[in-house]
Amino acid sequence: MHPVLFSAGPFTIYTYGFFISFGALLCLWYLYRQSKMRYNLTYEQIHNIFLIIIVASVAGGKLFMIFESPKYYFDDPRRLFSRSGFVFFGALLACIPAMLWYFKKIKAPLLGMLDIMAGVACIVHGVGRFGCFFAGCCHGSRADVPWAVTFTDPQCSARPLGVPLHPTQFYEIAWIALVFAVILLAQQKKKFDGQLFLLYLILYSIGRSFIEIYRGDEERGFIFGAVSNSQFISALVVAASVYFFIKLGKKGFIAKGINSPR
């Protein structure tokens, strides 16, 4: 669609990278505001959390690319570092243990901080999907609907060019926006810490499973038949999240943070 935002000689700004960076800045603002207000974290602690999220996201996202296309990367491991993009689920699942480790280190409420991370994930993921659209990655399958989009720029990742495709990037943006709205509403009435993060995992994974039906990038990989890797991971995430939702809900635990919603 428009993979290059700006180019001058050897200097190039890619649209995907611009939106990821913009989303990261919004996340830093949201993270600072929520962490400071609810748990009075210092700027240094919030900055460290932000850096951990970046490192874990890149590492996990890249490693899951191997999971999706093992032969492609085992044939030439250098491709892992030369190919742009990463797998969102890999980034998310890598971030969770990394964040829990740091929250425990600074003695911050583990589950309460994860609730804040639900909003962080929605923001960076939703904004980042705009970058996906302009780059043509995570594109949809052929479509005969009025809102179909056609990619023509040979530099974009979408294939085939010149053919109407489902705008799956916008499907996901709309779903993430809805999930974020639900989280913001539930924040005022949450019954236990960890509820918002688990709610995010459940809702996002359900929506992602349906959106996968309309994806057209076959290289993302399939577990068996028409079940994609992301659909399989989504099912596992939903099952685990529902289990912990019920378990924590029975305890009704809420950490005593500053201005914690009751």
C-alpha cells in the first residue's frame, strides 16, 4: 500500500517502523501514567519495564518466526535477522515471564501490574497494525466485498498484487479497539487483580482465531489442515486464561495499590 513513508538518498523511514515507534511512545505514556498513579513506581522502574518489553518482544517475536517457518530459517539462520517483522504471540508470551521477573524484583504487585500491561498491549498492537496495513504484511485472502483493498506497490508484502483482499489488518485494529474499550470499562469494576490481563488474553485470542479465517499470508504456517499456528496458540491461551480467571476469581484477590479500583 505505502511501505516507505519517506526516503532521501540512503536514508529511509519505513511506514511499519514509524507506526511501531509511535505505538511504543504511546505505550510509554500510558505505562507511566498508570504505574505512577496506581503503584507509585519511579521513572527509572517504569523506564526499565519499557526496555524489558522491547527486548522481550523482539526476541520472542523473532523466535516464533522460526516456529512458523522452521525450514526457511534452518536452511539459512541469517534470514532471521534480515527479514522484517515478528510474530505477535511470540512477543506477548516472551514478555509475560520477563515482566513478572522484574515486577517481583522491584516488589510491585504482580497481577496488578499485568492489568496495566493489558492496556499497553492493546495500544502498541493496535497502532502497529496500521503499519502492517501500509507494509502489506498480515494481509487477507481474496475478497468480493465492498470494503476489500487492493495492493499495487511491489515493495509491499501483500500477494497477489492488483487483487481485492480482505483488510484483515483493519479487522484486527477494530477488534483490539473493542477489547481496549472493554478493559477500560472493566477497570472500574474489577473484582481481582489479574482480571483485566486475563480478559484481554481471552478476548483478543477469540477474535484473532476468527480473523485468521480471512488471512491470506500462507507462510504464517499451519498446525494441521486449515488450523493456523495462531489459531492453535489462541486456543491454548484461552484455555489457560479461563483456568486462571476462575481460580483467581474465587480468591477475589485485589492488591492494595494506590487508587486501585474497587
